[in-house]
Amino acid sequence: MRKRAAALCGAAAVMAGTLTAVPAEARAPGTANTTPQTAKLTWKSCATKNYPTLQCASLKVPLDHRRPHGEKISLALSRVPHTARAYQGPLLVNPGGPGGSGLTLAGFVARSLPAKVAARYDVIGFDPRGVGASKPALNCGPGHFDPVRPNSLPATPAIEQANLARATSFAAACGKKYAHLLPYIDTISAVRDMDAIRQALGAKKINYFGYSYGTYLGAVYAKFFPERVRRLVLDSVVDPTDVWYEANLNQDVAFNDRHRAFLAWVAEHDAAYGLGTDPEEIEATWYAMRGALAKKPAGGTVGASELEDTFIPGGYYNGYWPILAEAFAAYVHDKDPEPLVEAYEDFGAVDASGDNGYSVYTSVQCRDADWPRDWRRDWRRWREDNWAVYEKAPFMTWNNAWYNAPCAFWPTDSLRPVNVANGKLPPVLLFQATGDAATPYEGGVTVHRLLARSSLVVEEGGGNHGVTLSGNACLDKHLAAYLTDGTVPRGYGEADAVCEALPDPEPTDTASAKAASAPSNGSALHGLLGFRH
């Protein structure tokens, strides 16, 4: 989780409403002459400039769903109400993470879908348990990512021990502050919360649209409650067969490829950046910059680890490439640290929202599945695995290892990953870019195989993470058709439909790049999705 300023708009002034009555039964989604009956959730306006019809409420759910009359927690909800008479029910949306806030995403999805499609749904956002405006919200270690952190590359025993100390202290802080909560911060508990939301909305079935980790959340919901799924859209699909230790190692390789794609783009635009025309030489220059920053952080803020934090977002979204290239060039040519510091503040710095998101991220991932945990024995495995991956993929490997290292010391037992294989669902629509680094392409293919009636739409040559509603009309056409009447493409072979990727951006200076990206759907979406899924 990184700084997501756009995602916070409207999230602070949210939660006044509560559930005030037992949900009433609603008609099955379809054409209706009147508004379907709903539960007495108290919806109040939490409108923003960008999302003027956004409403918010809250819902109490059991901390432990096996004890429905026990301790309660509060979930923050948002809604853009339907306006068409041909109502198709609630469309729950989730931005991923785990740890991402979904409140503003509801407004974005409702605004970005074709108006005639969005009008047929109540678009429902929610902050999963522990996140954002839901209560209690986790914050295990405020300032855990404050600069300057130890070098992520454990080239000496002292550096390794410094990073291990950070990981152990974070896990210990979570255990001390939230001992009674941590056993219930996991995907399965979040899935049961989603079904409580369905009941509170008075819906027999839900529609669901999830990005990134939200695809795993949706697939697990569908496994538990297949009869309650009406439509299911999964964009940038998590491979459910390798959660979560192996998934992160696989990410490291994919992000290294994506970073090299960025460096190749810089080489193509030597006229703009003057860093050369050979991608391998530019890569060597980037690592030389990293080495220099390890010794003398830029502006006293951007050391080697912070540099990685700054450039990792470029692996999620190529719209950031011009800004990153400009900062890279300014440092190399002029030893000017300011553009690099500014890029770090925009993309890499972690604020209070990011601290919360990371606390939930670790809580869910460390609880969801087995990790090598006996650190006296198993840290040897972490060390060996990550050095092996680093040899072929140095860009993010050790940064990612330390990001997940609290799981080696986590104070709760682990659950087993859910086998999401499912033959009981209506048609499901999957979207996947071939060069996605955060959720590599194989995840989409695997889930396509596991969900019997799914259709896979592939963005050929695309490298962004989160591809629908970000400017590709071909992808969005398939999404709109499915949400309109359930139409899915049916093809032969690995993919059911293929869309060509959008072209990479053109070079601009930093100020122009920010101005150009501000109104685009791609920048807005990736501001909401954040990083580190």
C-alpha cells in the first residue's frame, strides 16, 4: 500500500449511518416498475467534486462469524444508487490489496461505465474489515516506512539483521496491539462480510467487480456462495494456486521484466532523456544511481530502498513512466535530487492511509496461507529463495522480501488457501494483460481453467495492472456487454477474446506529465488501486 491521495477523497467524511432494521427481501434483479425494497441502511451523502451522488453508510458485522451474537465490528460502505427502472441489483466493487479502500472506487466505476449500464446498478464500495473508515482500523506500526530505511539488499550480515529487526518488530507490534483481532483478519472473514453486505442490501444475489487481490476475494466468495453470484468480473487475476509466498517470488521476476520494459522505453526516447540508446547500459546506469543513493540519499530522503519504492509503481502503470524517466535523467545528468524526491513523495511515500493498508495487507496474507515461519530454520529458506530469484531479477526481489518478511514472525496460525475451482457459477468474465507484473498472466489462465463457465479477455502486449475502465475501448466493450445482459465472448484456445494494448506514453516533462495524466481514467484508476497488490 502506498500513498493514494485520490482514494482518500470523500473517505474521511463517511460513516454516520448504521444498520437499523433486519433486511427485507428484495425481488430478484430484473426489470421492475418500482425501486426494489432494501434494508434500512442509513445512507447519507458523502459527495465529492468528482462523485456528487456518492452516499455512505456503515454496517455492523460479527468479528467472528461463527459467533454471530458476539463482538461486532463496523464496515464502511459507499453507494452510487441506480437511476434506471431496469434495475439489476447491487454491484460490489473492490480495488485489491489486501488493504485497499473501496469507498471512492464505487464512484469511479459508476462514472466510468457507460451511463446506461451504470444506471442499472447500485454500485457498492466497501472498506474491508480493518481498512480505512471501517472500525477498528489497523495501524500496527505508524511510520514503519519512514525514510531512510536500511538498504533492502542484504549484502552484509549487519544489513540483513537491520531488516530482520524491522520485520520482527512490526509483527510483534501487530500482535501486541491487535491480538484479539488478527485471527479474524483474513480473506474468508472478508467473504462472510460481503455476504452480510448482500443481506443488508436485501439482495438475493450480488454482482461483483474486483481488481487484483479483489479477484481472489471474488473467487473465494463465489466458492462459498455460488448460488448468490449473479455476475462476476475479475480484472488482473491472482493465481490462487500459489498464495502467497510463491506468488511474491513470481512477482519479482515479472516486475523485473516490466522494469526492463521501462528502461527499453527510455532508450527509445534518448532524444528526450539523453540516457543512451542501449537498454542494458541504461539499466547499469540505474543500478549505479541506486548504489550512489545507498551511500548518500537524495535530499536526505531517497535512499536505495526508497528509490525502489518510487520505481515499483512504474511496473503497475506505464502512465508514470515519463515522470520517473525525468527524475532519473535529472539525477544522472545534473545530480539534481529534487525531481527524484518529488517522485518519491508522489509514488513511494507511505502516509497514515498506507500504514493502515500495509497493516491489513500483512494481516491477511500472513493469516491466509502457510509461510516459512520458524525463522531460525526457515529464514534460511527465505534467504536462499530470494538470493536465487535476485540473481535473475534484482529490481524488486529483496524489497519485496522485506515487505512480506513480517509473515515469518506472524503471531497467528495460518489458514489453508481456498481451492476456488467452481462449476456452479453463471458465466464469469476475466481480464488479463499479458505483461502484468503484479498478477502475472498465468493467474488469468489458471482461473479461466478453474472456473468452468468463465471467459478470458486478454490484452495482448499490455503491461499495466488493472486494465478495464482505463482507456482501452476494446476491453471496456466486453465489460459493458457483460454487465448489460450477461454476454461473454466464447473463443477457442487459451483466450476467448484478444484486445490490442494501448500504446506506451510519449515523453513529457514532469509538470506536463502530471497535467496530462490528471484527467485520464488510467491515472484515476491507478490512484485508487494503489500499489503492492
